[in-house]
Amino acid sequence: MQDLLAHLTALESELHHDGILCATERLHTLLHPQFHEVGRSGMPYTRDTVIGYLANCTEAPQTRSFHHRLQSLGPQQALLTYLSVSTDSHIPFYTWRSSVWILEGGQWQLLYHQGTPASSESIRALSINQTL
């Protein structure tokens, strides 16, 4: 399970790796054809919307992730949860994230992603147990 956690964490990081843009071709590989997302804002997004947005980014996101956890949902499905911090603005934005990954044709693909704003209380509680 630790190998899969490391693998899915690495794949997830390609989508928002700190300071590096993800190539459009790679996005088509990573995102399942039925991918959809509910963003931190609460807005729903489709695969095409996400790929279009990321393809037009001129600056790489300044996002780091921590506290990765993995839960098996079946032999070819897994739920990856983690905390991210975006420092694109002067104020850091902390977000709890969850991603459903599925294995199809020997390749892990992201089927669903959701971001939820993290409360300051949850950040403080986590930082007591782990250094961000």
C-alpha cells in the first residue's frame, strides 16, 4: 500500500507540482475521460475545462502538499486525501483535497477531485502532530 501511496502522490503532484507546469499531453493521460472536479470555490469543473485552464496557465502554481493518506476502494480504485497550501498570493490558502484514482489499462487515472477550504482550527490541530 505504501508503494501505491507514493505512486499516486507523485501522479497527483504532477498536476500542481510547486513551480512546474504540467504538459497538456500529460494532462490527457492523467485525467480519466470522465474526470470531473468540485473546486475549492465549490464550482464544478469538467475534464475539458480543467485541461483548457491548465493549458493556458503561463505561470506554474505555487502549491505544496502534505499529510497524504490512501484508502483502497477496491482492487482498481483508491482514494487519496491530503492537505495543500497555495502561495500564489500574499495569503496562503490551505485546502483539504480528495482524489479518486482508478486503474484502467495498466494506468492510474484521476476520475474525481474535490477541494475544500481548510479551517484554521484543522490546520492548528494538524500542526500539533506534524510539521507543515
